[in-house]
Amino acid sequence: MPKYALYVALEAKPGKEEAVADFLRQGQALVEAEPGTVAWFGVRLGPTSFAIFDAFPTQSARDAHLSGKVAAALMEKAAELFAVPPAIQSADVLAFRLPG
């Protein structure tokens, strides 16, 4: 059951909106290799605004994600794709519904 989460606000640089959307689509494959990531969403909130929301059953799973391939790719592409550095916020899951 997910107890821990991350919310990452992303603002695309002008002209990089579709590159950010593609980056999020590609991130899904990396996250699928993380057994501790029980939910992961890459979303578009507006023309230039995006976000990532993911959830984890343990603090150690969240920590592993933060030191994993998706986080590394995010930081590697930050200067190229984003108008401001990604704002990573830790959160506690209060309620949820997942399939299965």
C-alpha cells in the first residue's frame, strides 16, 4: 500500500513543450523496472506546465527512486528542458485507490 509520494512540478522552456512530453513518456519504461514504485504518472497541466506524481510503499522505496535512473535523467535534462529547476516535493499518501 502506498504511504509515501513525490510530486514534481515541471515548467517547460519555450519551444521545449513536446520534448518534455516525450521525456515523460520515455520515463515510464525506466519506472517499470522499479519494483518499489507502485504508481507513477507523468501529466500535462497546461501548455507549458507538467508534473510527475509517484507513490511508494516505504520510505526506502522512495529513496531508491530518488537515486534511480528516472531522477538521474530528470536532472541531466533539467537545464535543456525546464525554465526553472524541477521542484521535487515529498508527500504522505492519505488515501488512494489502485486497481487490483
